[in-house]
Amino acid sequence: MSGTQFEGFGQRGGGVGRRPALVIIDMNNGFTDPASPLVCELDETIDAIRRLLEAARRAEIPVVFTTVSYGEGDKLTAKAFIEKVPALLTLEAGSPWVEIDARIAPRPEEPVLNKLYASAFFGTPLGSLLAAHQCDSVIVTGASTSGCVRATAVDVVQHGYRPVVPREAVGDRNPAAHDAALYDIDLKYGDVVSLDECLDALGALVGAHAG
């Protein structure tokens, strides 16, 4: 990214640490199925996440998924958000829309945290999970780049971890918003890296465990 044009901004934050977690944000059918009013074009994003997921499992690092769903009580709790984005009502609790896309289906031991708002931290036990695993960095993937991914990346650094965003593993409905969000994250909050760089870092962790 080009954030380093501002002196004192955009320094490399250390990338993938020795104890990373992989967080996969909102890759549910409501965002990936063309029949949904919330759909993004995420086929390439899913392919990149699938590769990261395979590498993360080999490296035996924590893998966490998030989804968004609203039961009747949740609709009242998130009333202001839903009024702003009425299409969120598609994500009815218990419906197929809130299930993670089968192409990157979670394993039984991989938690799927439900959230009502943008950040994967807000109202979820993600912070406790990262602390329990003594993580030092978080690989943030999913959708949308300018919404839930950016909000989560900001909260990652605010919780004391290093955010890493593989650019091929996030997606957005709006290409301009996608690019602007990645620029902003790389300038001020975390490291935006290539998929290959992230895969290499996870591969090195496999070798370290083997040693």
C-alpha cells in the first residue's frame, strides 16, 4: 500500500506474529448467495479464505468465524442499525442465510460467533478467546472490507493485537470503498499484505511446530 507517503504513518506493524488467530468475518449465505439482497461478489475472496483456512489448520492456530443473525429480541437491540440497513432483516435467526458458506464450512471445534453489529468484538467473546490462546496477531478476512472488516481491524489494535489483512481474502460491494478501507487500515491500524505473504508466514509456523 502507499500509506508511507505520510511521514510517521504506515509503518510495518510486524505482520503475522508467532501466535496468530484467523478470523473469518460474515462469510454466510446471506452475503455470498446471489439470491440475497445483501450479496457481495465474493467467489475469489472465498477461494483465498479457503487457502488460508487450510494453512491455519495445518499450523494449528485458532480459527474463528462470525455470522450475523437476528432473533426477535435482537431486532429490538439492533433497531438503529436495522433502520439504517433494512436488508439486514434477511439474516433471520435460524434461516439458511446465516449459515457459513459450505465452501469454507467450520469444523465442529471452530467457533461461530454471532454478532449484531459491525465489529467481530462487539457483544461477542472474541476478546476472551484471543486472550485464552495468548494470541499476538489477528488475520482478518471476510466481508465487507469497508464495513465489518475495517471495524474489526480497528478493534483488533484497540484490544492490543496486531491486525493483518490479506488483501485477496476480503471483499466489498463497492470497489472504491474496498480500496479506501484497505488504504486506511494499512495507513493507521495494521498490515495489509498479499495472500502469498500470509500463507508463507503460516507455513513457517508449521515448520516451527514440527521443529
